[in-house]
Amino acid sequence: MSNGWPTGFRVMVTGHRDVRGQRAEVVRHALERILSKLKERNPDGLVAISGMAVGTDIEFAEVALGLGCRLVAAIPTDTQEE
């Protein structure tokens, strides 16, 4: 860790919340392909940063964890406006 953050290549994804059914499968497949390639090119590992919102953010977090990436959940605070 450096300055409280895990070391490695950092990647973040954000997208739509309405990701269900076939659309979710397409998104998941694309994320798996992209993260797998990034992982191959970065031997120090990947750090996935996700806002953890329903939809693409959660799909990204699940794929990243499934590939053995470290995950940082960048969640909102009590003082953040809606």
C-alpha cells in the first residue's frame, strides 16, 4: 500500500444502473475481456475502483473480484448530495 491505497494499475468503470438480462451479459463479457487483458499487461496487479452503484458498477466489482483483482469501494458519504 502506498498512501493508504493498494499498489497496482488502477482502473475505474462507471455506467448505467439499468443493466439487466442480456444487456448485463454483454456488459459482463466486455468487462471480463478488458480486465483480463489489463491484468496480463500489469504484472503488479490491478486495483479496481467502483462506486458500487446498482448496475454497471456492481458488475465491474464482481468481475474484478472474480479475476483476483483488489477492489476499492468508493462509496458516497452522509454529506454527499443526491
